[in-house]
Amino acid sequence: MKPEVVIEYCPKCKWLLRAAYIAQELLTTFEEELKGVSLQPSAVSGRFQISLNGECIFDRKRDGGFCEIKELKQRVRDRVCPGKDLGHSDRKAQDETHFNTEL
């Protein structure tokens, strides 16, 4: 059975758009691997948590703020399909091509 992601967000903090963006990114990247992504308004102020099959893989308070989308994709990938290549989301800053400015 394919895993499900739940994004619980604080509507008072206006985080619906952020939650929807994350859902879109996860569904696009893991279209074959995920059953779905649901958005859930939280009754707790300031909450932003992402769970995969009931396991919390991201919590804004615990993790010290919002993480980059590439880090979140890596967390999902590591649990759902460890062999999947995420392309540019797997590259580290030091691995990216540096342009030589010398002439």
C-alpha cells in the first residue's frame, strides 16, 4: 500500500499557501510512490507538521523553523523509495559547478 502524507498547518498564521506548495512539490516528485497528500488545518496555533503514514517527519518547532523543500523531499524519499534519484535536489552546494571568473 502506498504511503500517505498529511500536512498540518496553522490557518491563523496563514500557512495554507505554504502547505499547498509543499503538497504540490511532493505529489509532483513522488507521483508514483505516494497515495496522496492531504492538508489539515490545525487547532493548535503555530503548528506546521508533516507526517508520513502517521510518523512525524517534520515539525516546525522541533526542527527550528521551516526546512528547504529539497531537504523535505530527501526525508520523504529516504522513507518511501531510498533508491530514487532526486536530481538537483540531491546535489550539495559544494558539488555544484563554480564558474571561473578569471580571464
